[in-house]
Amino acid sequence: MSPTIRSVVVPVSDLGSAKAIYTALLGAPHTDEAYYVGYSVDGFEVGLNPHGDVAEGPVAYSDVEDVDAVRAALLAAGATEGSAPREVAPGVRVCVLRDSDGNPIGLRGK
């Protein structure tokens, strides 16, 4: 299975302000919590993360079958750890790696 980019998570410093802007653009969110606001745009996930690093900018997440296996392959190829895998929903884990220039590479899967 080839990885598919199906989501982007935008770090925000003011969730209320960001939510107003993105709701005006994308419509009502499907998830509206203090830790995450999520929108579905024709099956593509746009998320707002009030706990992310705003200076980092948005992170695109590739959906992969096995986060640990893909993470290991990327680390072996020279990527560096950004954030370790963590569960964000039942059965869904994410992590962020960095390429050789420090750009974020998000992985989402099991």
C-alpha cells in the first residue's frame, strides 16, 4: 500500500480565533474539542492543534499501515525524530519525523 496524504494539521496559538476563520472557510467542524478541531473537506482532514508549534507551520500526514515500520525505514534513511508515536484516537497513532533540512514529515496509522 502506498502512503496517501489525507490530512494536514495546523498549529494555532488561539484556537477560538482560528476556529472562526476555518469554520467560515470550511463549514462546521466534525470535532470541536479544546485539544483539537477537525474539518472534513471531501474526505480530507484539516485539523487545528492548539498544542502544536506555531513556528513549525502545518504538518501534512501520510496515512500508512504500520507507523512503526515506516518510521524505522525513514530513520534508517536519515530522517530524525520530531515527535515519537502517540495515540490520538482509538487505533490511530501519529508521529512526526524531520527530513535532512528539518522539514516535518507526519505519519498517521496503526
